[in-house]
Amino acid sequence: MTHTFRIANAPCSWGVLEFDLEGEAAGYAQVFDEIAATGYSGTELGDWGFMPTDPPTLRAELDRRGLALLAAFVPVALADRAAHADGEAVALRTASLLRDTAGEECFIVLADNNGSVPQRTQNAGRITPEMGLSDAQWEVFAEGADRIARAVRAQTGLRTVFHHHCAGYVETPAEVARLMALTDPQVLGLVLDTGHIMFGGGDPLELLRAHQERIWHVHFKDFDPAVAAQARAGQWDYFGAIQHGIFCELGRGAVNFPAVRDALIAMNYDGWIVVEQDVLPSLGAPKESAQRNRDYLRSIGL
């Protein structure tokens, strides 16, 4: 089965993560070169300042390699109302760069400030209800998400999608459902991240069924259940699980990508699929993994 999904990769697959971690990640020129060389046609932005922040310069670097720019990750501590104004300002700055470089079809990928709450970071993949937000905190969280998405749409024309993410306050299927119920479906969409929803105790196909109308952007990430079992037994935190390869190469873990592909086709999804294989800067050979991930997707018709 073939389908004309557009396939991208992202700087996180080269160790460019929003966290301060040991090791030195590759520079943007190398990441661009290797994304293009391994058969992808687009990229997300990465951390602010990783890529050029001057739109003509960034556009020229992308065009030279035939790459599209499609989204940018913006973490905000949404449970804290005092963080909303600064979060909105960062999102608007980022959205303006995306728009001026690549147009209004780009997305802001909004997320919690993952990795910043010790209990959530320590217990990623084994969250219990008592580790969650109170009703009042949920209202603040949703208010902030809607506020930022509305501002981005009004001032830049871009849409915003929320990224459920382990080590943040929206990790489990129940938490995703709570946020979707509390936010405006006209202004805030949802990223389907196949690996994070499995790490968080859910199933990508169930998430697709439950929130089909909200899924405007897709991340393909695999999940190794054997590493997850080790993480539970060893009480590893989120970063320990990543370091041990919980997000493995595509096709080597538990995500049923052919079934996800079929579900996306059935729902007439016409957006990008972004491959993400989060690695720490000190790990691995990202280009080789990116090539194997692209080869795997071609093997299932993508």
C-alpha cells in the first residue's frame, strides 16, 4: 500500500533536545545535510537559536537542501498562570519565525514544560492519578493552552497543536482526554505521538479514534516495552529511560505502524509525519538510525 504522506525528521533525533543534558549535539548544518541525505523532505525547528533566527537565512539553508520547515516545539509551564504571558511571547516569536520562513501552514507544537516537575520526571511511564493536576490546576492549564493558541492564530495565522509528553502533566490517555475536553477544538489541536502515548500507558490507535478531529500533526516514535519494564523495575526517571533506548528505531518496538498508517489513511489525514527518535547528545550515530527509520517506512509504503 502506498500513500503520499510527507515524511520529515526532527533535530531531537540528532540529540537536539529542550533539556540541558551531557554531550554535544550536532550543529544545524550537519542536521540539515543528514536529514536530506537520508530521504526526508522536512524538519521541525528545534530549540530557539539552534537554527538561524533570521527568516531569509533560514529559508536559504532549507531551500538549498530541498527541505520544508513545518513546526516548532514550545514548552510552557501551563499549570502556573504566572508563566502564561512569557509562554505566549515565546510562542509568538517562534510562530513569527515559522511564518516568515515557511508560511502559515506551519504549527506551533505546544507542550508542558516537561522534565521540570520532579515527581512527573521520576515517574514517567508509571503515573498514577494522585500525581496529576487538581481541578483548579486543570482549569489554569487549559486556560493557558487556549490563550497561547488563540494569540498565535490571531497574530501570525498559524495553528497550534498540543503535544502529550512523558515527564509532563499531560502524559496518560486520561490526561489527554481531560485537556481536550477543557480546550477549544477550534483553536487547539493535538499531536499524535505514537511513542509517548505508549510510554504513558496508552495506545496510538485508541488515541486516534478518541480524538480524530483534533489530530492535526503526527510524530512517529517507537517504544520498547522491554526497556519500559526495566525502567519500572529500576525506578528510572524519564532521562534514564531515554538513555537506555526506550524510544527505539521504528519497527523494532511495540508500535503497530502499519495499523497507524491505515488509520491515518482512513481518516484522510493529509499532514506531515515526523519521525522522532529522541537520543541524548552523547549517544549513537543519528544519521544511520535516520536512514534505517526511513527505510522501514518505505517498507510499509510510506
